[in-house]
Amino acid sequence: MAEAILQFEDVSLRFEDNLVLDRVNLTVNRGDTFILLGAAGSGKTVLLKLAMSLIQPSSGRIRLLGHDITDLKESELFEIRSEVGILFQEGGLFDSLTIEENVGYPLRNQKRLRAPEEEILTRVTESLEFVELGHTLDKFPSELSGGMRRRVGIARANVTNPKLSLYDSPTAGLDPITAHTIMSLIVKQRDLRKTTTVLATHRYQDGAMAANYQWDEATHDVVRAVPHGQYASLNTSFVVMKEGKIAFLGEQQQLEASRDPYVSQFVLHQPPPRIGPGGDRGHLPA
Amino acid sequence: MLDYLKSPVQSFQDFLILAGRSMRNVAKPPIYWNDILMQMDSIGVGSLPIVALIGAFSGIVMTLQMSRALETYGATSQTGQVVSISIIRELGPVLTALLVAGRNASGIASELGSMKVTEQIDAMRALGTDPIQKLVVPRLVATAIMQPLLTAIADFVGLLGGLIIAVTIIGNTANQYWSSAIDILALNDIAQGMTKPFVFAIVIALVGCFYGMRTTGGTQGVGLSTTKAVVVSSVWVFVIDVLITQIFVSLT
Ligand SMILES: Nc1ncnc2c1ncn2[C@@H]1O[C@H](COP(=O)(O)OP(=O)(O)OP(=O)(O)O)[C@@H](O)[C@H]1O
Ligand SMILES: [Mg+2]
């Protein structure tokens, strides 16, 4: 029996008169990759925030890492949250702190993770090198490009070695090359550290890449897990959100076969396959 | 009608919740001393020049306005009394509070507001810190310490401004002015003059934090919260001023 890392049971969320999530049910098991697709405003961000209890549901229950977090007090949540990494859509980097202080923030502030200062520095450097930004320690977020800030966000999310990593629209607003880099870092984190991953995005390519590519330490890049045209079984599930409801939940193959007009738009809105050699979905021609 | 009242009542309730949680956290560890000092610097030291300037002008203008009336009643020797009573009880605290509201409630609201819309506040909670403890309490403590000090400075500079007019235009001697200014002050006046800035400070800091932390709607929202913070905290300053004055008046 697979271990459930994150479970939503009949979760609804309402802001005043606006029903933002409508009876959402889902389960993320250890080792899964969960791709949340959906149009703007469909509820991806609120779903991720609910998962960490940064907002409370109006009804339903949420279980995270074996704890029912629905009614926990803020002080009781900190310890559970320290096992989860999150990359925020708007970045969430502290602009008054340096990159080093930003990435070290969870290590210095979470009781469970407190460590001696040298160890923190080692881990921060390691985490920044993981995203290939080892040289930016003393810079401030405003001095970095958008893509670099995303990478710092990934480093900060994963510096604690979380059991679950949540990424909110990590590739939004980035050029295709940078988006590919970001996605390969997410795959790298997932495969090297065995992190359960939930990824909200409106780009189907991101999902297809997470579903079919693996990190290859030898080439230091992502490679397809199975030949072109086949679906890898990397425990990847796709969820398509529509106005707060789950419009689809299943594997990539089922998603691509879906006849639902809303759902299939996410799949078809991609460059046609095989633009050039290696030009498969999710992978950019070199 | 009830619907129309729902949202302000709800807001006020949310404000009280924030106020309660902040007060409870003031003495609770961890206390972020660095943040408190930084806020004291930006709220206190940053406001000093403008507070001194306004203090001086209010003393000067007040004394000028009074001079004619005092002459009519042949009471020019009591210039010091009139100036010191009105500055210490009323003008110093209120003018300083309005300045702090304009300068710091807006600063706090826009700073926390931009942190809110860039999800830095969510990030704090996700990464193990309580934003009330880390952001609200230092601002609250710093304002509550600095504003009485700023008011004392404004009062003093205001009395100096009064002195200039009393000596040059009304024809008091400096001695006459000071002794009448100091002698009239009772403990009640000093208490009133220091209670006000302390209470104003709490309200201004909390209102700034409140509107900052509930900002939504991107950068536009930040502008909106900033404006609201200034307007609402200024209005509260007047309302509270009336209440405190009434309490002290009934005490004597
Ligand atoms: N604090 C809030 N107050 C009121 N409504 C909110 C709040 N946060 C989100 N909403 C509403 O919830 C709905 C879902 O928002 P959410 O941010 O989750 O969308 P999203 O799927 O992440 O969109 P995007 O792709 O643009 O990031 C939207 O209609 C939004 O207006
Ligand atoms: Mg979003």
C-alpha cells in the first residue's frame, strides 16, 4: 500500500461569495509526480496553499504527511511545514535579504532544522550549486534575472531536503530555454533526492517533461525514460482544474485521449510534435 | 442595510484579532531585537527632522495667534501658560501622531503590502516564522517607544518656538516665559501628554500592519492599502484623542 503524502477530501474553499474550490478530492502518494494544469484563476495556487495550510478550507479535510492539518494551530503547523518545500508563483524571496540569507532562512528559522552556522552555509552553498547559482551568495534578489530568481526559489524550497516539494507555476513568464532549465532542475531534484513533487503549471510541456524525462547524472541533463512516442511510467498523474473543480485526473495517455473540449485544449495547445530532431513535446531541440 | 454593514464590521473584527494576537506576542519569544532596532531607527530617527519642524511652527503660530487675545485681557505675562498647556496636552501629541500616521502608517502598509502581494508573507509562514512576531510586533514596539519620544521633542521645540515670539513680539522676558510655562503644568498634563502618543502609536502601527497584511490585487492594491492606512489611522487619532481627553478632564 502506497504511503499517502498529501490528501484532499471533499475540500471546498470560498472567498465571500466566490466558490474557488469545489469538493476537490485527490491523493498524492510517496514518489508521485502530480501535475496540476488549469487556466488562470482555476484554483491551482489556492490548492497548493491549502496543502501547506497557508489558507484554511471552508469545508473538507486535508491530510499532509500523516497529519490532519485542517484545524491545526499556526504554532503546530510549523513542524509539519518544515518537511515541505514550496516555490511561490510570485517568488516570495525576501528582498531585504541576500540570496544566501534567503536560502538559509528555513534552516535558521525552523526549530526542527536548526543547525550550526557552518553547516547551514555548506548546505546553502550546496543547494545553490544544485541550481547552478553558487556564485550569487551575496547578491540581493533584485540583482538577479527572473529566471535566476526562480532558481533561487527552487534552491530555497529544497534546501531542507523536503519530503514533498510544491512548485507554483515555475515556468510562467520565462523564455523556452530558461523554462527548460527550470523544469530539468525540478526533475533533477525529484530523481536525485526522491522528492514527491506537485507542480502547478499552465504549460502542458512541463507536465510531459516531468512524465517522460529522468535526470541522467552522466550527461548532467534530462533524458527521455522511454523512446519517443511511448509513455513512461514514472508515477506521474495529471489533474486538470476548471473553475475550482477537477475536470480530469489520470495519466498522460488518458489525458491525451480526452475528448473534453476544455481538457484537450491544454494538450493541443503545444507546438506540433517533431519540429526537428528531438523536437518532442517537453524537449527543446538543441 | 445589514449587508452594507457586514464588511466594515468584519474588518473591525479582523483588526481586533490582529491587535489581540500582536499584543499577546509582544512578550513571547522569539523577540526579533534587530528588527525592533531597525524599525526604531526608521520610525524615530527618520521622523525627527519633520517632527521638530512642525513642533517649532506650531509653537510659533500658536503664540502669535494668542498674543492679541492675551493683550486684550492684559494677560501677556501668562503667555507661557497658554502655550505650554495647549502644546503639551493637545498639539504636540496630535500633530506628531498625524505626521507619524502619514509617514509611518503608510510606510508600514506599503512595505507589508508589497511583501503580501509577492507572497513573502506566505513564504515566512511556510519557512517557519510567524509574520505577526517577525513583522507586526517589531513595528508595534518600535512605534510605541519612539512616538512618545518624538512627541516630547515636538513639545520642547514647540515651547522654544513660543519663547521666540513671547520674547521678540509680546515682550516677555525668557525667565518669565519659562516659569509660567513650567509652573502651570500638573502631573495630569504630563500624563495626558504621554498617554496620548503611546495609544496613538499602537493604533497607527496596528492599522498600518493590518492594511498591509490584507493587501490583495498586485501593486495597485498596495497603493490602495497605503491610502487606507493613512486615512483610517488619522481618523482614529482624532477619535481616540477625544476619548482620552474626556477621561483626563473627568479625572480633574
Ligand atoms: N485572497 C483571496 N481573496 C479572494 N479571492 C481569491 C484570493 N486568492 C485567490 N482568490 C480567487 O481564487 C481563484 C483561484 O485563484 P488561484 O490564484 O488559485 O488561480 P490559479 O489557478 O493559480 O491562476 P494562475 O494561473 O493565474 O496563477 C481566483 O478566482 C481568485 O480570484
Ligand atoms: Mg496561481
